[in-house]
Amino acid sequence: SDEELEARIFAAKETLGDRVVVLGHFYQRDEVVRYADFVGDSFQLANAARSKPQAEAIVFCGVHFMAETADILARPDQAVILPNLAAGCSMADMADIDSVAECWEQLEALYGTEPDADGRVPVIPVTYMNSSAALKGFCAEHGGIVCTSSNAATVLEWAFERGQRVLFFPDQHLGRNTAKAMGVPVELMPMWNPRKPLGGNEAQELEDARVILWHGFCSVHKRFTVGQIEKARAEFPGVQVLVHPECPMPVVDAADAAGSTDFIGKAIAAATEPTTFAIGTEINMVNRLAAQYPQHRIFCLDPVICPCSTMYRIHPAYLAWVLEGLVRGETINRIRVADDVAVPARVALERMLAARP
Ligand code: 13P
Ligand code: SF4
């Protein structure tokens, strides 16, 4: 029962004390978030993973790429545990190292490798945090960097200082929305098409490009529409529409503001007058904000309840299982990134952490 699980999790946490730290992403369900020592967005959780040197184990209630990142940033003797190994991210799976390497080869053939008069190389690869460790390593090896949704503009500025163009993967929407907000015209952001060999118009499009977008997307955020925003505005005049930058560009353009999960939470916390907020992000987080701020009316733009199905795979039963394993001295579901991938991936992550917040 829920009560039994609660008692088991609290008992295991008490026995383990400072030896374990439980991290939870904002999209985790309430039944999991209540056990987290720290709840945050992916950037904050990457930092949190590093800020607990006393913990022998970091139990990451989130998805696979987040646990990989924690393992890369944690001390080598700290074990990072993902309670359910099936908690992946469909967007992260949309870019694999072989396809990105093939794309890179073709871009090198098109642009060459020589820097321009200002010392800027032809292309800088930028990967969204929502990607495999191998892709983070690929970025470091080719002069690139990682970004999250909370620092994407800062990271793109970093990249444009060093490169004439950016290859951005896997999320086309975050890449397009961020570059557009920085003044890059949408026409200069072609999407890489792996099925079309280079030549003709594509080559010219790519020649002029400032940002080359990968074709990935988030299956949760692509559900939000301009129609939903129009409906919310008609029903609730004065509504504030806040969306995640993984939403399609027309949705971000029609919203009042776009930002990371942490940005959305802070925007609501800052409202001094009772306000209606229509939110374009994952439902568990929206419902939690609604319960946390009863003085506001807070609802999800999408009327069909749509959680991130992989975040949802972290159930308290898995949490109890891995914590009790630690009590017995067993490390269950450890996420380990091999050194040949972790070392370069760490370089790309360190570049991100060092870029201005
Ligand atoms: P944040 O970086 O805003 O936490 O987002 C992570 C994520 O997976 C959004 O879909
Ligand atoms: Fe991946 Fe989307 Fe889930 Fe975030 S919300 S973890 S991008 S599938």
C-alpha cells in the first residue's frame, strides 16, 4: 500500500542519512517529489549532483540523460542510481552519435574546417542537455558545448563568439525559439534532413545558415497549440500564458513568456496579485504549482492530461527498492558512463557550467 511504501522509504532514508541524496525533477509525480532532498530543473539538478560530496549515492528521480550527467559530474566513487532504468527521454533518443557524426562529416565537406578572419570556426556543435553522454562528448571534441533550457541563449552567444554557425541538436524547437529571440532570422535556421543528400538548394540554404537544427522534438511539448492559447485568452481575459521553450515556435510567440521549468515556477512565485496562469508544460508540475499557489488560478493549456510518460516511470516502489538495496549494501540500477565518453562529456558540461548563468 501507499502507507507501507511511505514507511519503507522514510525508514531507508533515515538509516542512510547523509550517505544518500535523492534528487527530483519538477516533472516527477508528487508521490515521488515528497521524498526528494532537492527538486529542480535539469541545470539545477546537474549542479546539485556535484554539491553533495558527502553522499555515497545519488538517487536520481528523473530520466536517463539526467542520471548520466550526474554520474559524469559526481565524484568517481559516488554511485548515481536511476530507480527505473526504463525512464528514458524520447527526444534524447532522436539524435544518435552515428547520425550526428554523419551530419558533421557532410557539414565539414561543405564548409571546410578553416577559421574565418575573426578566428571563428565554420560550425560549433551545441547539444541540449536532453541527449546521450556520447553526444555531449562529441560536442567537446569538436569545440562545442551543452545547454539547458535555462541557459540556451547564453550558450548560443558563447558558440557564436567561436563559430560562424551552430549545429543544434536534438530539439529543433529549443534551438529555433532561442536563436529567434536572439535576432537570428528563421530563414537562416534550416533543419538538417538526413534523407536528402547535399546538393542544389539545400547546399545554398546551409551555406547561408546561422543555425542548423536537428529534427528532434518533445512529444509532451509538441502538443501545445496556438488554438489552446487563444481559447485561454478568450475565456480568461488578462491570463498570463507561460510555456516551455520546447513548445513549437508559434506557441512560444503567442505566449507571454517562455522559459525553463524553474523560470515558470519563479514567474508564478513573483506574482503579487491573484492572477490566472495558463501553462504549457508537463502536467505534474502544473498541478503541483496550482496546489502550491491557491491564490492564483493555474491550469495546463492542454485539456488532455499528458504527463511525460518516461518521467512517470519513476514510481515510489522503485525508489523503495533502490534505497533498501543501499541499506543492504547493494547498488541497484547504477548509471555508469565509461571514461572514454565521460571525460570529453565532462569538458562540454564544464564549459556550460562556466558560461554566464
Ligand atoms: P528543464 O531544463 O526546464 O528542467 O526541462 C527538462 C525537460 O526535460 C523538459 O522537457
Ligand atoms: Fe524528454 Fe519531453 Fe519528457 Fe522532457 S518532457 S524528459 S524532453 S520526453
